[in-house]
Amino acid sequence: MLELKNIEVMYQNVIYVLKGVSLSVDEGEIVALLGANGAGKTTTLKAISGLLKTEQGDVTRGRIEFMGKKIDHMSPEGIVKMGIVQVMEGQRLFKHLSVDENLRLGAYVRGNRGEVAKDLDMVFNYFPKLKELRNRTSGYLSGGERQMLVVGRALMAHPKFMLLDEPSLGLAPFLVKEIFEILKRINADEGTSILLVEQNAFAALSLAQRGYVMEDGKIVLDGLAQELRENEDIKEFYFGLSSIGQRKSYKGVKHYRRRKRWLA
Amino acid sequence: MDTFLQFFISGILNGGIYALIGIGLVLIFKASGIFNFAVGQLLLVGAFATWAFLKWLELPVWLSVLLAMVVAALVGLIIERLVTRPLIGQPVLSAVMALLALSVMLKGVFAFIFGPATVSYPADVLPGTPVSLSGASFSGELTWGFLIAVIVFGIVTLLFYRSRIGLAMRGTAEDHQLAQATGINVKHIFAITWMAAVLVAAIGGIIIGSKVGIGIHFTPLLGVKVIPVVLFGGLESIKGCFVAGLIVGILESIVGGYVDPNLMVITPYAILLLVLLFRPYGLFGQKRIERI
């Protein structure tokens, strides 16, 4: 459904961020994209959604295809029209607008007024709390409510494909669990494919079917979520477990990091 | 009492027109964060276009005004395309400088085409018969102008708060990148905003023109007067613009009538300074949302 073929991204024609990234997501699939800070995960998402162009970034090489069509030179709003919606990092919302207006803006791209009421019901079905908060100014919502709102707003566009950038950021563990449960339901009920960028590798790999690991602008590891969960390196670097599978004891930590198998 | 009523209502009538012109500034500021310093010259666009159609082509009044509206909308689109779009993503100051440059340029163009003398419409654009109310009497043009201003103001407000495109405009006003991520074509929104802004300025220009005539020197001064109005009301607030327009109009008229006509000119600024001391974001300006 979505395919990135060896793409390279540069910001302002100088800063070389992605150095040949290839990945694919099939219809109805949830795929996790993991990696440390600065690995290029967010840039990958922005390359897909076209938002790179708003930050003077460009896909300088390779191609991005969505349902067989090349999209890397389309405008962000054109890409949204095709059915790809990015939920940006940090629960970005239209702060001075109400919850209701935020959701309605999510449906803007479809232009079909008649169905907006129905879609609002669908969103309230996933996030009952938003219904109570309908007329509140969204800027005053709590972190968890904001996250619900941004995912709800994305749903209003009826996306075929959702790009989620760190939906767990700044949320309490039980909220992360709740949000991830809902994402799973959305994926199952609406058939929306999801590409999920996460720092919380454990949560991401329990939701996703497959995963990719990025480092320094490249994909260094990929596989089924199950395999990745059991991978020694992932365990050590992302879950903080030692190779025996127990929580690491800091008493015995050596002062060098175990060499990564995938060093390029 | 009659004199008071006279001053009070004249103030309201004038204030409505300030508010109308102000709403153009508010729309542009909301959408793009740019303060439109060219507003004074934009008043002339509609005023002179109507005059040219009436005088040179000898068209009927309704057609001249209609065509002037078309011209104004086109000018709005051209300004967006040639002046502000290339400056998207650049510092706000560059856009402000570009608009100042535009303003100077327009002045030159108008002086070249229409000359420096004050002209007045060859036909009555608005009915000139004075309207009287319990002993006080008001200029007919001003009364009709006020009614038109209120109606246009109402239409713009409705569009902004009740329509789909208005919602998109408000979204764009808050966060350009997020608006694009939501599928809003920000460039279209800017174009619509500029079109609307020049249109309301044109309507204001025509109203003023039909009352006191059009001149490249004194008509733009009215635009300058609207600057304290919108700052006073709060730059992002349509409601504030209306209230501030009326307050400035009334105070100006009363000060001018009772105290000294020379003080009229400085009244708006004096009020502005006073208000900004206590409410730096204006009467109804947007407070920054901080979550604690």
C-alpha cells in the first residue's frame, strides 16, 4: 500500500538526514518505526505526509508510492486528500478552537457536510470523553484528552493510512495503554493502516505486526514484531534488559556498550 | 441634549465605518500575522475604481460599484500572489516592509492616473438627503454608509464563525503547518483573506468618497486612523474591532464637539495609549493559552 524506495532527505539542501530508507506497509497493517532520538523517524513520516516542504526539506532521491502512485512531490494537502493523515508529535491542536471545531476541521478535506455528524458520532464512540468536552477550548485539555482529540481529528478525515508520531509522548502508562487499545480497535474496525513512530518500543511492538529500527538515517533492522521483541539487541538497547532477560543490574554494568551487530 | 445626541450618533455612524475598515486588518492579521500597513491606499482602490467607472465610462452607479468590487477582489488576489506569498515563511517584518513599499507604490500610481486634486463622484452613490431624528440631523451618506457597514460586518462575521471556509480560516490563523497537515490549502485561505480584506476596504473607501470626496492625500489618513481602532479592540478580535470602532467614533465626535475640534485627531491615540496600559492585548485580544 505504502512503499518507500531508498529515499534520501535533505533539509535546506545541506543537512543530510535520511540516507536511503526503504520500508513498506501493507493494507490494514500496523508497522512500528523505532529508533533513538535524531535517527530520522519523524523526518521519515514528514517525507510521506509532505510536511517536509513546510520545513524546507526535500526528498532528493528515491520514491514514495502510495497505492501505486508516486506522492513525493505532492503538496501536504494533496496527500491528505489521498488518504494519508499524519498525527504530529506533541499533540498539536488548534488551541483557541473548541474540541468540536477541531474535529470538524479534521473533516475539512472531505468537503462533505452531510456526513460530518455521523463521523462525529464515530469519533465519540472511540473517545466517549471527547463528547463531554465538546464545547471546551481545546487548549485547556489535559495531555491525555489532547492525544484523544488529535487522533479523533485525524479519524474525521477517514484516512486510509495514519502516520502517528509518538502518541505516547508525555502520557501516563495507563493512558498509553488506553490509547493503544483504541488504535488497535480503529485498525481492526476501520481497516486503517498505521505507521507508528515510538520511543516506547515495548508498547509499540506489542501493538504492531512488524517493525523497523532506524539509526542515523538508515533502517538497520526489520522483522516481525514478535522477532524484534526477542532480538537480543532490541532487548538491551530499547527494553533495558540484559541478555538473560532480566532487568539489568546497574552494579554489573560495564563501562562500554555492547557492540551492535548492525553497525554500518 | 440635542447637541449631545447629534455628536453621539454622528460618532456611532463614523465608528461603524472605522469598524468596517478595521475588519480587513483583523482578518489579515489573524490569517497570516501580518499587519496591513497598506490599508490607507487600499481604500483608494475601490473609491477611485468607482469614480473612474462613473466619470470616464459613464456607467450607472450600481454597475460602477459592482465593477469596483470586482477590481478590488482582483487587487486583493494580486497582492496575495505577488507581495505576500513569496514571503511566506520569511520574517513578518519583511512582509510588513513589502506592504509599506506597496503602499508607497500605489500612492504613486494613483497620483499618476488620477492626479493630486480632490475629486467627487459625479452622481450620488449614496443618497445625500439628511436624516433627522428628534431635532438632530445626520448626513444621508453617513447614515446609509453606516447601515451598509453594519451589514457587511455582519456578513463577514457570519462567514468567519459559521461557515466551513471560516473555520478553515480560523484554523489557518492558529497554526499554518497543522492546517496543512489537516488538508487545508493555506495558500487558498490567504488568497481569500486578502480578497475579503481589499473588498471591505473598497466598500469603506466608496462610503467615505461619497461623503467627502476622494483625494490621494486625505483618504488614506482614514486608514491610519483605523490602526488605533484595531489595536484598541485587540488585533485578533472581530468583536473587539466593532466595539472599538464605535467607542473611538463616539469619543472622537464628543471631544471634537465639546472640547476642541483640533483634539479630534489625537483622541483615538490617547484612548489607545490608555487602554494598552491596562490591557496590552487590547479589549478583546487573544490571551495566550498557558496550561499550568
